[in-house]
Amino acid sequence: MTYSRDELFEPWKPRTFPREAKEAAFLLGGIGTGNISLGSRGELRDWEFFNRPGKGRLLPNSYFAIWAKQEGSEPVAKVLESRLNPPFTRGTGYHPITGYGLPRMDHSVLHGEYPVAKVDFEDTDLPVKVELEAYTPFIPLNPEDSGIPGAVFTYRVTNISKRRVDLTIAGSFVNPVGGTTYSPEGYQIPSAAIGNTNTFKQEEAFSGLYFHSEQVPANALHDGNMSIVTTNSQVTYKRAWLRGPWYDFLQEFWDDFAEDGLLNDLGYDQPAGPKQTDTGTLGVRESLEPGETKEIRFILTWFFPNRINGWNEGIRDRREGKELTKNHYANRFNSSWEVAAYLVDQLPRLEKDTYAFRDALFASSLPAVVLDALSSNITVLRSTTCFWLMDGRFLAFEGSGDTEGSCDGNCNHVWNYAQTLAFLFPTLEQSMRRTEFLEEVEEDGKLNFRVRKMFDCAWQKMAASDGQLGAIMRVYREWKLTGDDVFLREVWPGVKKALDYAFRHWDTDGDLVLDGVQHNTYDIEFYGPNPLASFMFLGALRAGEEIARYLGEESEARNYRDAFEKSSARADDILWNGQFYVQRLDDVNRYKYQHGLGCLSDQVLAQQLAHLYGLGYLLPEQHVKSAIRSVYANNFKTDFRHHINCQRVYAINDEKGLVLCSWPNGGRPRLPFVYSDEVWTGIEYQVAVHLIYEGFVEEGLTVVKAVRDRYDGVHRNPWNEVECGHHYARSLASWGLLNALGGFQFDMVRKELKFDPVINKEHFTTFWSTGKAWGTFTQWKTERGTYEVKADVLYGDASGILIHACGQQICL
């Protein structure tokens, strides 16, 4: 094996990222709210809460700092970030808005157990030890409280000296209303700022600075506000840094702060001038006796509700009065100050439930690489890849570019792979199905694979064979996860149309094996019989059969069953080559971008989905096992130094990974499909999940470890798996690992759950979730050789649910 068994099955311990791991960036922010990220130096970076991606975006003058004075000693003041990493090659140096010229901590280490991050700081000059813990509330089955536009920062400071220490921790932030950009030299350019005002406000339970403007039009894209507040009682503040020429602003602030840790407000009572803005600072003062620890808590919130009513700027609803819409969080809040008040008031409950999820997930018996993979990719749901509108619709790009969404439209062939959203926030996943089958499906059953109608976007209306058929399977998943008959009956007419369309449009010769022009997730068309589309047809037929039978449509159920049996037998006969499944074409070079006799990593994708959703085998079991084993044997590479790839590069040098296709028996087309030599993490995960389902556990874990080794914080961000964009949706396939290893099956229609773990059987613990509740399951072997089982419900209503495990039944 590529890795030792110990490496593959190593139990969980948080990954650590020293300051040199400069790619590591932990996302903070709620579902549909945008983000900021916490880097390995403890820095705030990638300010993305302005309703578009912002990788690398700087918010000037925005950082935390510490002042500490040991009794009898001189004070020390530093930015609460560790030292900067090279290179330092900027031709004009670094502008004061970066604060790069200020003293910093010696070292830092970032730990991440999503949704909670921790930074440990080290510094030889300070008489205190500092730790930071940061999170945004994240509670499965509670999208509202998981969609709060804010983040909680708690600094724990311990006096490690033998004398009393007075200290201040202060957060400085620029007022971003109107949009702040900066020139290549670093000069701040507030693009549309007018009347920007920083106000100190005091409430009974908290106080802080409110960054706002009363002059920006309420319907402007850049209208909004931001708040930094604290629940600590001893505060000091400076509403605005010095308004002056050159670099006076930073000099005055740092001299003021470094002198005594107390901030002198400069008394500006008028807003900043047009196209100008101010930086404000909020500090907390504490005193610590030797050995004493105190917590200093800040809450950063934002409220920028207006967004383009569409996808990107060029793909939007341009009807008069329809140009803008609002984020979902605008239903609950009217300002960032209201958000802060809600967080302060509800923080005990929100923190309890957030930490309950984290602890339940990471207490699992699953290998470390698995927990790392499935938890780290949750960030996709709260990245700018996804957004959540005021009317309740949840929408998503495929990924996020640096400055705008990448590949719009709830792309159904990419979201085919995603599992995380369905298991953690099923109502949001149902929203995507409703959009597909109530709004986007045509009368003839064609399902546009990119959402267009809702934003009145006329161009690009095309069906994708794998995406359309996979969407039918996902309706079955959403129904079984929630037991929601209302949802099922609502979308069922559209589902039937979409399934019938496959018979008419993609099966041109009536033999029930798809052979027409089949657009697919590789952004090309496959021609003739091929495993990807043909097996997705089998999965859709099985889902259709089960739903029709449940709804009492016996005739439809029998028709789907008959079609499934004939299609399965015929497809297996045509496409099986004795080792794996291939595409059948008389001349593979007649059409560009085919795979022909190649070993396609996605050849039995439909079977992996069928296992996850409880639809059984779609093809002969032994053929399926051989096929997925062949994918691993032929497509997994332990070294890319000699791999020829004229396409996009996602794995390089001595890294390991799974390519999309190989031709072990020859027959490679002159121009194979355009991504065939690439490495996509979402496909790696779906293959790994399937390998585990078929009994090849170590092979599956090998693929997973290869992915997570590539995302090590130095070469790539462990909380940002990329494909065509950052936080790419296909990576959400990783959640399937939890279900496969735990042998987890769900049926909320019958209120039944089953567990049959394939590892650590003698003592196994796992997190589980459905549309009703979530919690933990444990089984263990007693001294008598029998098994005991236990299930705990940590959130939701699981009353009446029956759990089957180890030949036993327990009722929750």
C-alpha cells in the first residue's frame, strides 16, 4: 500500500498549521452571509462579506493588537499576529494600511476543528500567554442560526509572570461602507463612501463601535454597516483615527495605544468627507494576577443585505425594479448592531449547540483523514459559492473565483456529487430541488442544468444527462432523509416529466441504453452508450419506481421497474469489458472528447449514489466491485512527476492523486475529453466512498489521505478545495465517507436508521444526522462477546425512530 495502515487509520487529533503555513485560512461567517478568514498567523484576511468573492482582499487597518505592562516593567505593544512570512518583494514596500511595520508576536499555531478555530500565540517579550478561539454559530438542522453574519473572537490571556499585569486587547477596523479598495501601491481608495460615521454605542450587556453611513442610498449595492462589540465591561475606544496627511493616522494611533493601552477619542463629531472613511478601535482593559486567566470576547458582525438579483454582473435580471435583491438574513435583522445584540443574547445556546456538533463529530471512531475531509469541506456551504435569498431560495455557483462566482446556476451535474448540505441542512437542499422541478423543468421534461428562469436569463438552456438523472435520485434522498410527503408530492410531477424525457431524448434506438447526445459534467457531449449517463438512468429509474409505488402509482412503478431490469441487463452486456465499463463507439475519434475504452473514474458514480441513498445494486455486484477496483488500480497515481497533463493542473511533482481517466488497454482517443488527465477532489471522494462500500476500505482511505496531504496549509488551503474555483461544490462528496464507513442507512419515511460499521467494530462511535435530528451512535463488544449499542440525540426530535444495529433494535 502507498501508506501504512497506521497512517490510514490514525485517530483524530486537530491538524496544526504554524505561521509558515501561509495558505491555511479558516472561514468565519454564516450560510449566505459571506466570510472573513482567519490565517495561520492569527491575521484576518480575505474579506468577502460584500456579496462577492474577495480572495486576497484587504480591509485596511483591520487587526487586533495587545498592550501589556507587568508591574515594575515597561509596557509592550504588539499586533496580535505572528511575524510576517516572506517573500517581501513589493516594489514600493508595504503601505501603512497593512500595519506591516508594527511589532508582532514571535510565533503562532492555527488549529482547526470546523466550525471552531484556535490560534496559540508565542512571544518572549510579553508577560502573558495568549490564545484565540473563533467561530460562527453552526448548528445542523438550524440554518437560521447557522446563517448569522458575524463571528465570535475570544482571547484567553494568562499571566505567566510573577507580578500583576495590566493589559488591553483592541480591535481596529476601517468603516467599509461604500466599498474600500486600494491602489497597487497600497493607497486606500474608498470608491463610493459618503457620510461614513463610526459611533460608540453602549447597551446593558455589551458595547462597541457601529460603522455606518446615513447618506448612502438604501438600495445601493454598497449600502450596509458593520459592528465590533465586546461583552467585557471595561472598554476604551477611539471612534476615528487621526484625519491627516501622509501616514499620520497610524503614527498617532500606535503612539496612543503603546503609551498606556488606553485610547484617546479625538472628538470627531462629523462624518468623514466624501470618498473618505475612518478607522475605529475598540479596546478591552483587564488586570491579571500571577497565574490568572481572563477571557476577552469580541463579536464582529456585518450587514450588507443588497445583492445583484442574478448570478454575476453579466448574468442578472435587468428588468427595471428587479436589479437587486436581498440576502436571507435581512428577514431577521435590520443592522449589524441587531445581529450583535442577538448573538450576545443567545450566545450561551448558540455556543452550546455549535460545540455539541463539533464534539460529536470529532469524537467519532473515523480515521483522522476522513474527519478532516468531511469537516473541512463544510466551508463550501458558508463560502461565497452559496447564497441564500430573502425569499428563501438557496442557490449556488460551482465554486468561487477570486472576485466573482465561478460557473453559476445550481449546476446540477456538479451538485450531483455533493452530500453535506442534504445531511446537515435538508430544507436548503429541498429548496434546490424545488427550483429545479417547479421552476426550471420545461414542459417536455428537459431540466436546464443551470438555473436561468428565476432571474429571467434567456441564454444557455441545456440539459445535462448525468445532472438531470442525478437530480431525480436526489429527490429520493431528500424525501428519505426527511420523510416529507408534502415536498415529495410537490415535485413529483416535474420528476416524472424529467424521467420520461430521458426515454425520448437520450435513448434513440429504444433499447433502454442511452446513446444520444449526452451533455455531462465534463462540459462536453458523450455519444453512444457510455457508463456515466447509462447508469445514472438506472439510478433514476429505481428512484422513480420507489416513489411511484409509495404514492400508489403501481402502473408507473411497474413500468419503471421493467425498464430498469431491461436497461441494467442490456447496459451490462454492452459496456462490460471483463474488467470495467467502457464507452462503445465504432470510431472513438469520430467525435472529439470521448473516452472510449478508457477506465473512467466516474463510470459507476450512479452506483455510489445508489449505495448512499439505499437503492441497492444497479448492476451485477461482482462487476461493480471489479469496476471500482479497476478505477483505483489504473487511475490512482503515487507520483505526478512523469504524468503528462496538457489540461489544468491540480496535482503536481511528487503528490498523489486520482486522475479522471486512463487507458490501461490502449485506445486513447487523439483528443480525449477535456479534463481526462486532471485530478478533481470531488471525484476522488466519490471513488473513495465507493471503494469503501465495495469492501476496499484501505484503498478508499488511501485516496482520501492523498487529497488531504495535498491540502496541507503550505501548498493549498485545507479549508478550500479547488476545481473550477475556490470552495468547489463537488468536494462536498466527502460527507459520503461518514455514511460508508458507518454503514449508515436512513429512512425517515419508515422512521428507521441502520448502522453496520466496516471499521472498529468492537468499539465504534459516529456522528449521524437526518432531517429530523442528529446525534451520536456507539456500539461496543462486551467481555461476554456480545454487542451493546447506544444512540444519543443531541438536537431535534427523534421520537419514534427505530435504530437497527448488531442484530438489535432500539427506539429513540
